[in-house]
Amino acid sequence: MSILEKMNPADIIAIEDQHGAHNYHPLPVVLNKGEGVFVWDVEGKKYYDFLSAYSAVNQGHCHPKIVDAMVSQAQTLTLTSRAFYNDKLGVYEKFVTNYFGFDKVLPMNTGAEAVETALKICRKWAYEKKGVAEKQAQIIVCANNFHGRTTTIISFSNDENARKNFGPFTDGFIKIPYDDIEALEKAIASSPNIAGFLVEPIQGEAGVYVPSEDYIAKAKDLCTKYNVLFIADEVQTGIARTGSLLAVCGNCTCEKACEKQNTFAQPDILILGKALSGGAYPVSAVLANNEIMNVIKPGQHGSTFGGNPVAAVVAMAALEVVSEENLAQNARKLGKIFREELNKYIQTSSIATLVRGKGLLNAIVINDTEESDTAWNICMKLAENGLLAKPTHGNIIRFAPPLVMSEAQLLDCITIITKTLKEFEI
Ligand SMILES: *Cc1c(COP(=O)(O)O)cnc(C)c1O
């Protein structure tokens, strides 16, 4: 037995505090096991996971199919680098492009790397295909976005805490309000140098802001009209989380991203991460068709670990689980129940004012200021009552359980959540 297993939670928290950078502020819960919708702490207490590692664990913790794929590949070949071929990457590339309906994929590891990759492809496309003059390309982004933590990505964030003293920043971004189609048209039409529009179909980190029903489809139409790339960051919303394979699929739960229904907006560049591996391994991807992806030539972009054989088999297993277990359909069904039940409670609640979301990406708004610690205190109480969730922004709590949850489990969780909220009624 290792020395760690004998330590109590306070000791474990203390060593992190002493030896780890303080770039997070976790709830004081120390986990050492997960299975499906549950996680356990080091003292054996069982919790419902209502964060799913920010929607990376859509397929549930330690899904046996994903773990099996990972373990057997890890015992065979883990990394070749892209200096050579490996026998899994091409198979995965064919699988994932067919699954999402694109010609090509560029494999990376984290969400932020995939966003960076998409921005680079978009700029290169603008110079080499659209004919934008050197160094003039502009990419439109939305206020309150979250796309990751690199210097370029925080250059167009408006979270001051994420930006302060990290400058100088990268130029070439125009920020417009989210869910404002007129602002988008104005920005797109303002200059021939607009290369792309980068958007989250639902703003997760900002507090689960769901735009108007037709916003994404209209945004895509404007991009097409002005020859601007429509870039969807589905790192959090993608892979069944919002009740369809992708959030851009609107109201369709089939296993393929396709053009079957009118709310569908095919991205020119699709960015995936998080649940692409079911939380087992860092796997991200950028998908696009040939006329866009072919602007990237050997030596112009890369990653030592991107496209490694473990990532390839893990991602294939993770996507198979999504279709085999009808996770989009389940997310849609349970999400509806969740919002209906929470809405019933909110009618008479003085502490929760609103529930919003799509599929199993939901949030409740707490009746207190953004700076208050009420949402944090509620999350502490939820943990005590056996359910783990985390505030996104001051007074907003996100609820995003693994999509393998059963209806009975969800009803159990709704009871825990409403019971806990009632303890905060004034
Ligand atoms: C989490 C997230 C990212 C960044 O992913 P990392 O793997 O943390 O780098 C990018 N975009 C969105 C929408 C996300 O939710």
C-alpha cells in the first residue's frame, strides 16, 4: 500500500496546497474512485457526479469499453510521434470523419490546443484562399466566451481574472455580444478581412447561456453569405451533452451530424475535446473539409502526442459508446425532466430564480450577487448530501451529470438538489 492511501483528506489537500500551483480552488472533496455516474472519496463516501469533469465524462466514469481499449493499446504501443505512421491513427481518422461528416481531422490533445489549431487554420485559409492581405485577418468572437487558457485565446476573453498581467496579447479579434445576429452581420460586413466567426453553440463556462433557437443557423448563413468560416467550439457542448450529437445539430438525436433538419448548421471548422475520450485521456480534434484543411502542409503545425495510438482507440471507443447507448436521446429525455422538476420547485423558491439549459447541460441561478459565496456554500452542502457540483460564475451552479444516468437516479438527484436548496431558503 502506498503512503498516499493512508493519508486523510486534510493531509492530501495540504500537500497539494503546499506543492501545487494555486491555479484552482477545488471543493474540499478528495476522490479516489469512479464508476458510471458515481465517484467515491477516500473515506468511502459515495457521490453523484454532477460536473462530469466539465462534460468530459459524458460516457460515465471508467466506462469498461473505453478502459479496455485504452489498456490493451497501452500494452501494445503508446506513442510513435507523427514522424512515423502507426496502425491506429488512420483507422480513427476514417472513423471520426465519417461519424461527424467531414473530409479530414487534425488530431490534438486538449481543447485549448484544438481551438488554437482552428484559429491557425482559419487565418491560413483567409490568406491563401480568401485573398486577405498579409497580417490583416480578423476573427469575430463573442463576449463572455470561454475557449481555453493559451495566451492567444485569453487575448479575446473578457474575464479580467483570466487576463490580468498575462499581456501583451494577440491581435486580430473582434468581439461582439453573444446571441446578437445584427451585431454579427454588422461585424462581418464591416471589412473584407474577416476570416472566421468562432462561437460556442451554448456558452457553458459563462453560465450555460442558451442562445435563441435560430441564432446558430442564422450565424452560419451569414458566414456563408460573406465567405467567412463558421467555427463551432463544441468542446463542452458536443458529443451528446445537449441532447443531440452536436449542439449545432439542433433537434436531431441521430448518431450522425447531418443535414436532416433545418436547425442544423454544419460548421466549416468543428472543434471537439473533453468527451471525445470519455474523460479517459486527453484527446481533441479539429474537423474540416478538404478546401479548408488542405491549407496545412507538413511542418506547419503539429503535436508530439496528437494522434497517438492510445488516443485513437480511446476516441473510437468513446464515440461508439455514445451511439450504442443512445446517450444523446437519454440526455434529451432526462434534461427535460430535470428542467421541468426544477421549474416546479423554483415557482415557490426564494433561493433559486431560474433553471436553463439544453439536454443535460443545465444551470440554476441563485438569488444572490455574483460576488456572494452562496452558490459555493450550496455546493458544499450538496457534497455533504452526496452530490458534486461547482459554481461557474458567482451565483450560477452548473448541473452536468454523466449521460449514462438512469431516470430513477436523476429523480434521486433532483430530490437531493431541491432538499439542499430548501436549507438555504430565507
Ligand atoms: C473546456 C473548454 C475548452 C478548453 O479545453 P481544455 O481541454 O481545458 O484546454 C475550450 N472550449 C470550451 C467551450 C470548453 O468548455
